[in-house]
Amino acid sequence: MPEDCKNGSSMAAVVLPWFFLVSPVVLAASMTVNEANGTVPLVLWHGMGDCCCNPLSLGAIKKMIEQEIPGIYVLSLMIGKNVVEDTENSFFMDVNQQVSMVCSQLAQDPKLKGGYNAMGFSQGAQFLRAVAQRCPSPPMKNLISVGGQHQGVYGLPRCPGESSHVCDMIRKALNSGAYSDLIQKHLVQAQYWHDPLNDDLYKQRSLFLADINQERVVNETYKKNLQMLNKFVMVKFLQDSVVDPVDSEWFGFLKTGQAKETETLQESVLYKEDRLGLAAMDKAGKLVFLATDGDHLQFTREWFNTNLLPYLR
């Protein structure tokens, strides 16, 4: 498997300045992996414009976790045949197809048959939640969402930088018709675009987010499968300049019909009607809301070890 996607795509190169990761720490050499141990495997899914194996992002995270939990099996998902495809697919591949591919890959991996933990970064977090809801075998034990947008986004303020021609194209497409069939099927960010001013259109035409959030009909299987999680951990970045609104990282969003006031998960119809089982999970202590005082995906190794590693051991 290629280990470096930094130069594999012009789009990836644009993303790297903001798509970070751990604090400036020089990572030591990898520890020897024990063949027989009691660790729980971990599956990682990267965010927009990144890839499975970038040594400055997911590659560094993978190495750090392997150092902290000797012997752990960490699978960093590659969506495509190589790192270039992986990066491009984070912009242009139908999310439902991506989730289906991942479900097949996990089911065929003998190292995961006893279950695994999952950690998604940015959009990779809601994609892994879809895996939990749609594909209960092998079982996902804990889901850790690091800056995921579980109620979607209504804006791309930094995607990933103002000079990116890719982001300019995405903005124009979303503004011209986020819910058209063509854009929904071929632009990843449109599939979790949530327009509070056009709520009915969103519910009718959203191919991905409205489905996994049970906003058309309640799929009892989705609900049952999500409730099988031991913990659903959501990390919010208090100085986030990328996710709009940032409340989406804790499953909150803008109130329907306007684009200024937000509401928490607990104030939402989704929670009050318990369409996903989140209210029941909350009462059972399965929902964990964490915050860190940084911009999007910016955290220190110390913070990561203190707050997230306990859910991986």
C-alpha cells in the first residue's frame, strides 16, 4: 500500500495546510507489533481532500496509536485503488457507494471478525456512522467522531483554502443546485448539504444524510444497529473555521426555516421523536460530548491520549 499521498494529487496538496492533525511532535519509531494480544482493532476514515496514508495526517495518527497501544491492528481506509483515487473520491464519489465498499471490505477482513472500534475525521465520521447503521457485521463497538458533521453543513467557509480551485467549483455547484440529481450523485459535499431554508427539498432529495438521519421514514434496522454501540463519542472544535455550523459536530444544527439560530441535539425533532435512538442512547450514557479549544482537527497528542485513547483500549 502506498504510504504517501501528499504529492499524489494536486487536490490533496491544497488541503494539507489546514487538514491537521496532531501538534508538532516528532513521532518515534514504531513499536513492535505483538501477534497475540487483547487489543480491539481500529478502523480510521479520513476527511475531505485527505487520504488513508498521508504521513502528515492519517499516517501520523495511525503510527501514534500503534505506539500508544502496542499490537493494535489499525486499518486506515483507502477508497479506491490508490492514494490518488482515495483523495479524489473524497470529493467526487457517491457516498452510498463508498459506504457499501467499506462494508464489504470490513466484512472480508478476518482481523475484524470479533468487532472493532471506529474513528472518523471530519466527513469520515458521518460516513462511519452510516457503516454502523447499515452494516452491523462485524460489530462496531465504539464510534469516535472527530469533527464530524452529523447534521450536515450549510456553508463551506474554508474548503480547504480560499485559493483552491476545487473549493471554488464545489461552492458554485452547491449554490446552483445542491439537490439536483447530477450534483447529489457526483459531489460528496452535496450529499451532506443541509439547507434549513429548504427543509422539504432537503428531505426529499438528499441521497445520503436525510437517509441516515431518518428524516423521511424511520428505518428500525438503522435505529437498532446504532444502539448496539457501546459509546458514540463526538468531538467539537470550539474555534472551528471550517464546519458551518459547528454545532453539527455535536449533532446540533440550525433551526428550520432560518439560518442564524442553532439548536442542540436535545432540542431537535430528531431527538424528541428519537428517530435514531439517540435519546435512548443518551439516557443510557452512550453519548459522549467532548470539546477542545482549537480549529478544525487541531489537537495535541496529549489531548488525544487523555480524551480519546481510553475508548480504544
